[in-house]
Amino acid sequence: MKPTLCILAAGIGSRFGGFKQIEPVGPHGELLIDYSIYDARKAGFGRIVFVILKKIESDFKEYMEAQYGREADFAYAYQEVEVISSGFSVPVGRSKPWGTGHAVLAAKKTIGGPFAVINADDYYGPGSFAVLCNALSAMRPDATEFVMVGFELEKTLSEHGAVARGVCAVKNGYLASIVEREKIKRTEKTIAFETKTGERGDLDPHTPVSMNCWGFAPQTLYPMLENDFSEFLKRSGNELKTEFYLPSVVNNGLARKSISVKMLYSGEQWFGMTYREDCQVVREYLKKKIGEGAYPYGLF
């Protein structure tokens, strides 16, 4: 069975100011997600699962069917705020999705065997999908060793504002821990960060970071997600904006020593759309990749 690719496309994009997953960036109006699909299929992935919001379902499906046809091996899962663990309720005023961990949990019924997870608004490059597909093709559905494609911090920054990144500690080729750092930005002399509590520090430009490019075994991951989401709701379920992050679930598994995560590196240049101003950078980079022959001028 070919590995499945799960694309998280339910983010609202508060800093971007809209639904960046349906922002045209290619020369013929292609979405960034189209380049991921192209690379994934070429690498050997099978089914594509999209995790979306109901409010963009009509426009999203219309676009996908127009480009790929109704017979494409696509599946859809819906990340809705009101769909949470039994015994809990959504606080009044909560409209923000519950985060990447909740998004992957929403896709549970559409996932069969080993699968990859990526963000819809990020570019990972052909090499990333190649190393992921290779690892997932040899993974058992109940494996306790996951994989993650890491990227160098300095290659993941935006020139238009601060970003948040999962900073990785790596030991003997395996992920040791992930620490979420916020307000990361390049200064005149270094790359600095600041936490919500006001802690400040500097980061090595070559530090590996998580850009949500994972490979998972479903029979191992989903019990972890369900358990940790319930614990998250006990702790933070009354808050209006706090999110349940996928890297936090992985981190908890590492701390319990119930899983391991092998680090993969593709040498690819990551880029994405954190801010609306990033769109032009993405368009120019894709134009360059097309000129180098990485992609045809029109994907369809």
C-alpha cells in the first residue's frame, strides 16, 4: 500500500489575514498545495487527505475537482471547533481551531496505513517527499519509530515579521525534544526569540526546526493524540486561543519513551506564507524552480 499524505488546510491565518491555503501563487493560479501534491505523487504517495474547515469546503472542493477531476484519490476531513473529546464543552467565544494536533485527530477515519503530515501553506520540496515516502513505505502501522524532516532555522524565517518554530534537539540522529519558540526574527547580529513570559535568547542559525513535516504509524499515534487532547482540554479547554500542537504530542511520547523519531534531512529550501507579504517571495521562488526545471510551467 502506498503511503497517505495528510495536508493540514484548516488554519485561518490571523497574521496572513485570510485563508492562505487557497491563495494563488503559481503562474497559472496554482496553489502552494498543488506543488506539494505534485511532489508527493512523483515520490510515490497514494491517497491525499485534506483537513479543512466547513466554511471553505465548497470553494476548496470546487477547485480540486476542476484541477484533478472527481475521480482523484482524495479524501476530506473536517476540523471543527465543536468536535472535541466526550465529556468536554466548547467555551463561549471560542472560534479559533484547536491546533495541528486536533487537525490530525480529525483525519483519523480517513487514514489507513503509515502517513505523512504537512501544512498546506508550506513548501517542502521534492526531496522532502522522497525521503518521507521511502521511510513510510518500510514502516509498520503499529511502529513506535516515527520520522520527521528537519529544516535549518535560518532557512525558515520571514523577512516580514516574527515567526514561531519548534526548535529541535537531536541526539545520534534521533529527535530528543522539541521546544516551541515564538517571536523568532533575524536581528543585525543574530537570530533572536522571545517567549510569552518575556524570556529572551539567541538561536544558532543552523539549528534544526520542525515545520510539521512528519511520518507516522497510525495505530501508535492516534491513541497518543486522543489521550493528550483530553489532557489538554482538562488543562486549557476553557481558553479561547490556546492550541493543541502536534509537536507537543510527539514531545510527550519522547518523554515517556514510548516512541522514537528518526530525523530526516532533504537539503531542501523551505518557504511559506506566514504574512501576506510573503506571497511575492513564494511566487518568485516558484518561478525560479520552474526555470530550473523542477516543475512544468503549468501543473495542469
